[in-house]
Amino acid sequence: MLSCMHEHDGPLTRLRRSHEQAVLELLRRHGPLSRADLSTRSGLSRTTLHDIVAGLVGSGSVVVGTPHVEVRKRGRPVEKLSLNPAAGEAVGIDFARRAVHVAAVNFAHEVIGSASESHPADLNWPERIDLAHRLLATLAAGPAADDRRDGAVHLDALSAIGVGVVGPLTDPGSEKAHAQAIDGLPDLLRKRFGVPVLLDNNTRLAALAEAVWGAAADSSDVLYLRLSHGVGGGLVVGGALHRGRNGLSGEFGHITVDPAGRPCDCGGTGCLETRASLDAVLYRYRESGGRAGDLAGFLSAAADGERPALDVLERVGSDVGGVLAAVCQAVGPGVVVIGGELAAAGPALLEPVERALRQQLMPLARHHVDVRRATLGEAGSALGGIALVLHESPLLSHYPQPVTEENA
Amino acid sequence: MLSCMHEHDGPLTRLRRSHEQAVLELLRRHGPLSRADLSTRSGLSRTTLHDIVAGLVGSGSVVVGTPHVEVRKRGRPVEKLSLNPAAGEAVGIDFARRAVHVAAVNFAHEVIGSASESHPADLNWPERIDLAHRLLATLAAGPAADDRRDGAVHLDALSAIGVGVVGPLTDPGSEKAHAQAIDGLPDLLRKRFGVPVLLDNNTRLAALAEAVWGAAADSSDVLYLRLSHGVGGGLVVGGALHRGRNGLSGEFGHITVDPAGRPCDCGGTGCLETRASLDAVLYRYRESGGRAGDLAGFLSAAADGERPALDVLERVGSDVGGVLAAVCQAVGPGVVVIGGELAAAGPALLEPVERALRQQLMPLARHHVDVRRATLGEAGSALGGIALVLHESPLLSHYPQPVTEENA
């Protein structure tokens, strides 16, 4: 059912899509309408309207019924058209390194549930997809389903799946093994779920989710940074996910902090990731005489005010703030959101980040950006997959946009 | 005549605009058409079409004529509608620090001329506007006008003016003096030219112009850096100028290169501008034992292969490349364009820039960006003003988009 919008479609294709969107919007706003009503309200001719409606019925987006029979002069009941209540459901899946996360929304675009399960890092793709399918089935059967108007999550009525995966998604033909593995993934998913699949980097999807449902739901220009085993992020520009040419954007973790620094897994030198990944932070912490051996211990030590832990967070925050300042000068986001496991350190991390950020921003810009902690947790990327579907599907692209100053 | 598109307009306003665009696109593509033809080709009902056409005629975008009289059964001649050939003209003005640049396009969106004149830095706004008006009048009377199909540039038929000004444009109410001065500028321009005015930072406009007509006309994701008395730039994202929240984007010159460096005019410390502005470059050059006293002498020394000049360009290029790498990691543009007076140094500057850029990009991204020298020169920002009008006006937004991989 899903056919994504493309900026460079011809004007007449765009015109047809705008007609489809207008019809869907009228049905969304007014409920069931007759073809005559739709024609009047949309300004489309009968012929055009019939053509557009036929396409929407054919795709399953619109259903024909006579819920409130009216009798016209000649005695024939008036057919009413309405949105297919089963058609708007969307699912997000996040294939993280060692876990699968899923989430689903109903037709009202309410999140009806999410689920997660860990797995070994070497689990193969068919087994990961099986796991995702099983997790989604638990949502369909789960207690949350009882509250829904139409009774159950119809996985067989999904319009599309938004999927997050680890690592940058570059051109097909890249020599990176994970990119090759991912080449076959959309096909596997399409075969299993029978619907179109939209794929993006899972950290970028977390950025989109924070801008739609999370810490930056009031802003349409958002910089999201995730501090985890890797350091990455994403940009939301004007309410839409920014991908960049060849998908290589939001790679904040590979911005150079120290050209003479340590080698990074990306092949570069002195990247932010070599200073701010979980491993790098724990390494710095142990070098500073910290006692705790793992992240939980480190976070607990920081919460207790242990000096080596706080010092390390201060230094990490300073590095992170400097990189964020450079990106903010270039992009000018309204909100910076910090997520990932390290964000659990709270103000002990965020305050140094904000201090370094503001200090390195030009004075004119210093008070035009907020720094906030991410709110969506581990379900963020799966929710971002849903947001991707909602934003890119012509059926669903009227999903409420993040509030901006203009429409607040 | 101009009414800008707003992302957050309601769906029915958007629908009306898409109808207007469809009608204008059909007239642009097919030439004069009757209302009946327009109705058939657009799919709009007669009622809607008449309403849309009435609005377009009222705004002056469309004219009614009977260029090829056809006689219908009842003997009444068929009115043909066509685009108003005088209505589509747009003008760009760049109010630089010490000069005014203007440029104009005809209805076919061909640049018919540009003109410039220097002035003292303290010239007041009414006098600058007079100067712009006089320069535009020379275009209207100039030899270029003879080549045009309709004979003369009708300044009184302008649809809009795109204007570039120096400095960041932040919220009204900012305490910066130049922002206050600019508050009254749109009114002064509107009074003088009698048409809507679109205002933006002139360096950002140069970025847009390079992406539409210049060095990056084949790319829709462009990073433009200007190395001049100040250091600034702009981002074109998906073929559109990226402004950022509160207009504070593209400020590459105020990205920190050395937190312990020299104070910058922006109030910050160690910004790229303190190392790569013309003054900073000439200062470094003289400190290195360079003999030439001004930019022309410096550029000439570099062209002659003088060691101190080349060393300075190497160091500036390294600083610039490092900042560009950080922004490219975040934004992922396909093309980086370097403009401003220092770009005249050519490969002696651009090669070190590119070397540092690639060295600090993550290996996966190294070959996904081109570095090019700007091609539009001092008229760039005025041309960008035109591009702004062409992109933001519903009348003109079908101006050919930059070619991308999808539509190449």
C-alpha cells in the first residue's frame, strides 16, 4: 500500500498525490463522506474524484460502506467512503546489535505497545526476523490490545514497517560487510511481513522518534546524540529526518576531537567515539583510579558523587560539548537531545556538556539551543521506525508534525 | 503577487496552492490554454478551475487573451489563458558591507544581467536602496535588454525581490544593532519597489546560488564556505536553503578551532575566522616574513610559488579542512564549495583544504564529497536572492531543481 513520496516526481504525479492526500485528509477530518461530498469539499471534478477514490480503495486505504444509509430521490442508497481502520497500523522494528525492539501504533497513531528481547550478537538475520515476528505477535495478543477500539492488532493489515539497523547505510556496492548483509534484509522482511519496508540507521530513527514523541516533541530542528557502545546521532531538519548525500550524516561520533589521538574503529584517528563511547569512558575511569568495573558500577559511583567518576564525566562532557558546538554553529538546531546508556548519568554529564557547548557557541547563538536528556529509552529506534512510516507514506503523512513557533 | 509557501499551512490552503501550481505548470508547459483545456488537463472541476484562474488573473500571474481565436458552436470566441510574460521577472539585491550588487532574471529564468557599485561602509539604508534602484535601472536600459524576447526589463512588473544582507538574521528583538537596522529594511524596500521582499543572510544566498547556477548545480546537498573579510557559509539541504532555528546556521567561521586561541569579533575564542579571515591570513603571512602588504600582493606571491605565502595557505587550508570535516560528518553534503576572495588562491588553498578534509573524515565517507571553487563571483549573493524568490514563490517554485542522482 505504501508508495513513498519523492521530491523529484513530476508535477502531475505530485498533483495526483496531492489529490489523494486531500481526500484522505477530508476523510480523516470529517469521517465517512459520500463521493458527492468529497467532490464538493475537495474541489475535484467527479471524474477525477472517482479515479482517485478507485485508486485508494484498490490500495486498501479507503473502504466503501453504507454505515448511515441515506436515500436519494431515486431511491438508491448513498455509498459512504471511509478510511480503512485496519490499514493505518504501522510497526517499527529496531535490529540493535544484541537485541530486537518492536513497537506498534494503531490507526489513531497511538503507541499501543512495545517489546524487546536480547540475543547473542551473532544471531543470523532469519532468526532475528523470527524474533521480531514473535515479539509483534505478543503485542497483538497482549493486554494493551483490550483497550483498543477495534479489538486487536491486525498484523496482517500492516501498511508498512519501518526498520532500524546498526551502522551507516551507504550505496549498495560498499565493501563493508554489514552493508552487504543488510542488502538482503528488506527482501527477507518483505517476504515475512508482506508489506513495504523502510530502512534507516537505528540511531537516526531514535533522533526522529525524539523529535516526534520524545524530549524534543516541541521542536522541528533537532540534533540527537547517542552515547553508547558507539557514538552516533541524527539530525531532524524542518521536522524531517536529514539523511545527507549517500546517507552519511549524523556521524557525530567520528568528528575528530584530537588529530593526534587514538585510532578509532572507523579507521580514523582521535574521533569523539575514542573518548566518549562506553568502553572509552570506563577506560578513562579505571585510569583515574575508579573502582567500579562496569557501567552500572560507574553510574552508581557518579550518583554517589565519587570524584574519579565525576571527573571523567566532566572531561567527556567537555569533549561532547565541543563537538556539539561545532555542529550547532553549522546547523542551528533548537534542541540537542542526549541519549544512550551514558545519558543515565544525568546532570553529572549533561551540565558539563551544556557548559562546553555554550562556551564554544558564538555569543549570539548561546541561548538559542536547549540541551535535554532523551526520554524514549530503548524503544526509541523502533518508535522512530514507525515515525518514518508515518512521515513518508502519503497515506499517513498528515501525522501531526512537531509543534513549531509558527503553529504553536 | 508573491505569497510564500509555509510548511504549516492547513491542508486546504496547501490544496489550493497545489491547484494554482498545477495551472501555472500546465501554462508553462503547453503555452496558452482555454479554461476547458485547463479543466481537462488538471482534473479540476469547472467551478474550482474558474475560481483558481480568477485568483491568478487577479494577482497578475495569468493574463486573458484570444491569441488564436477559435469559434465554438455558439459563435463566442474561446478565451485563452497564458502566463503574464512581464510578471515572472525577479530581482536580487546584495547589500554587502561596502558595495551593492544587483541581478535580474527574465520570465524564462535567464539571468539578463548584473551590476555592482562600491560605496563607503557608512552609507545609510535609504542611499543604499537608491543605489540599488539606479543599478537596476541600468539593467533595464542596458544592451542585454535588446536580446530579450519582450524587449525591456519591466521593473514595474517585478513579482518579488530577494535581498541579501550582512550578518546573522535572528529573532526580531535581538539587541544587535545591525539586526535592528534590518528590521526597517523590508519596509523601505517594499515602499521603493512596491513588491514583496524576501530577506536572508547574503552568504547563505551565495550558497543557494552556487547550488542552483554555480559550482554545485548538479547537487542538492551543498556546503558553501566563504573566506573573505569574515568567514561564513550556508547549507543547501535537499535543494532548499537551510536556515536553522532562529536563522543561526552556516556560521562555520565561528566554529572553534583552538579553545585557547585569539578572541574573535563574535565574542568567542579561537574561532575559524580568527585564523582564516583575510586579515588573519595577511597577519600570518607578514609574521612568516611575507613581503606583500595586501591581498592582491599575497595572492600574486602565492601564484609565484613564494614559500611564506604557500606555507600560510597550507596552514589555513588545514584549519578550514578540519572544520569542514566536522560539518561534513554531521551533514553529509555531496559538494563543498569554497568562495570568497581567498578562493582566488586556487589549488594552493584548495588542495590543503581537501587533504585535511579527507584525512579527518571517517574512511567510509572520504570519497563521498567533492571540493570545488565557487564560480559565481561577487554577483553570487544577488543571484541567490533571485533563487530565493524562484524557490519560495508558488508562482515560480517550478524553477528547475538542481539535478540529483534520482533525476539525472
